[in-house]
Amino acid sequence: MRKYIYLGIACGGGAGASLRYIISNLFPFHGGFPYGTFIVNMLGCFLLSFMYHFFSKFFTKARVLQKAVTTGFIGSFTTFSAFTSEFVQFIFTNTYLALFYIMGTLLLGGIMTILGSQWGKKWFI
């Protein structure tokens, strides 16, 4: 069973990283702001909390699928390292944009997590 979990995570990770790359190319840096990273991180906040309720309702025993989607796909889709790297670059080039980026990400990320959880509860519980 354990080897299938690792395989599921690897497959989900490949799909999530590929989709992140596509979205980053669709929404490149514009006006100095990393829209691609911001979008994938907000979607990831929503999806992770939403999928928690989905798996709690429908796939409580399907650990391989659960780990493939959450740890693999969503984990590789979102990117904390890119977020922090961009934040540090902004500190040296545009302090106001750095503050906007970190506060906007934390605030909107929290809101997206709450929305995902609320929608998940509404649809699946």
C-alpha cells in the first residue's frame, strides 16, 4: 500500500507542477507583480480546504487518491518557495510592493481557505 501512495504522490506532483508552469506562463510578471504565483497559491488554498471535505465524505478509505491529490497535486501546484523568493526580491526593489504582496497573499489566502472549507461543507457534508 505504501508504495502506491508514493506513486500517487509522484503522479499528482507531476500534474500539479505542470499546471503551475502553464498558469505561470499564462499570467507572467506584469507591472512587476507575480500574478502566476499569486493565482496558483490562492487556488491551492481554496482547493486544499475544499478537498478535505470532499475526501471526508466520499473517499475516507482511499488514502492513495487522497495523498495523490492533496500532497502530490496541490502540494506541487502551489509554491511557497517562489512566493518567498519573490517577496525577498521585492524587499530590495519595491518595499511597498513587498508589503502588498505578503499581506495580500496572507489575507486573501486565509479568505480562500475559509471559502474552500465552507463550500466543501455545503456540498459534501
